[in-house]
Amino acid sequence: MYSVTYQKIRRSDLIQLFGISRIVLERWIKAGLPCELDAQFMLTKVLRWRENYFREQARQKVLLSRVTQQDLARLFNVSRQTIVNWGRTGLPRNQDGSYSLQQVVCWLREFYKQIAEREYRSQLAALRKKLCRNVRQLEKFFEK
């Protein structure tokens, strides 16, 4: 008996079958979706590839929620001591001591936003001070 899963299907059929766009299909092909020489696809190979592809995607998502201190330092191109210092100022950690990359990115965004605001206020205060000094000098100049 002839099985449907051994059929070759065209790109348009694959797009319709999985409800994806051409762009997504091209992305899958670049990621290793097996294509036959006649530019068609064996349904069994596609299904097997798709299962492995999404399993790997899910595994990577899990790994991103459990990043080590060393991996975090490598990802942000900083020393491990910098990660320790960030931890002292509130960098969130998981119960097992690892880091969730999503939480780290959110925390860093807020952390550096606060630093930038403090720096802005400091520079603004210095500019005001300089401006006031210049105004006083101009007032003295015009008094003469």
C-alpha cells in the first residue's frame, strides 16, 4: 500500500500544509530542511526535520533561562567580576544560581537607564553652574 508520508510535495503545498509564509519556508530551508534534487520535499523527511527543529528551538529556550555566570560574561563581553558586581547591585538570579537571559537583559536596560539619568543630571548641574558663572562674569563686565 502506498503511504501519503512518502509523497513528494511542492513548496506551495508545504506552505499550505503548515500554514507558513514563503519567507518562513526559506528560513527553514536555510536552517537545513531537506529538499530533493527536483526542488520538492519528501513529507517524511520534512516531518522528521520539523520535529527535531522545534525540539532544538525549545531546548535553546530552556537553556536561555539557565545561563551560567561564565556564559553571561562571555555573552556581554565583560569579566566575571563585573557579573559579581552587577549581582551586588541587584542582578536577578534563579534559585539554582544561574541567570535567566531575559531577566538579565531587562535588568541591564533599567540599570544603565538609571546610570544614564544620573550622568545626565550631573552634566546638567555642571552646565548650569558654568552658565551661572558666565552670567555673573558678564554682569560684572557690564557694570563697569
